[in-house]
Amino acid sequence: MSAAPEQGGGGADAPLSKPQELLKTCWSCRVISGGGLVLAGAYVYSAATKVMRRGGPASMGLVAQITFAASLAAWGIVILTDPVGKSHRVGEEPPSTGR
């Protein structure tokens, strides 16, 4: 057992973890992950509408499936367009943490 103190308390000045860093700097990582989520949303949506095209009733399960498909696609679009940490306006400082 090691008695070394743990690094990084999760504060504002803590270094970014590897996945967060990749989503900010790696365009191909953003395209692959965002595009994959958009395509997954399209697949889930097409599976739900296939049941309705065959004449099946629109149940609450299908409504939940279509809602889930829309949220997957929206999440993919957010990753493609605005990765974590860039939601402030140009020329404006990012919000402070109160420290």
C-alpha cells in the first residue's frame, strides 16, 4: 500500500483528463464519436418507425424509443459543434468557479 497523496482535486486549475483533452483538440475524434452518435440515433429512429409502418400501434415504448433516438442525435451534434468548455462567447472570459 502506498501512502502517496492523490493528485488533482478536480478544481478549476486541475489538468484535463485524456478523453476531455482529445475531444477539444482532435477533430477526427470528434467526427468519429459525434457521427457515430448521430448514426446510432438514426438507426434507433428507423427501427421505431419500421414498426409503425407495418401498422403497429404507437405505444409508449415507441414514443420513448423515438425520444431516445432524438437525444442520441442531439448529443452527437453537440460533440461535433461545441465540445466541452467552449460554450462562452468570443471575447468573454469563462465563468469563474468562485474561488
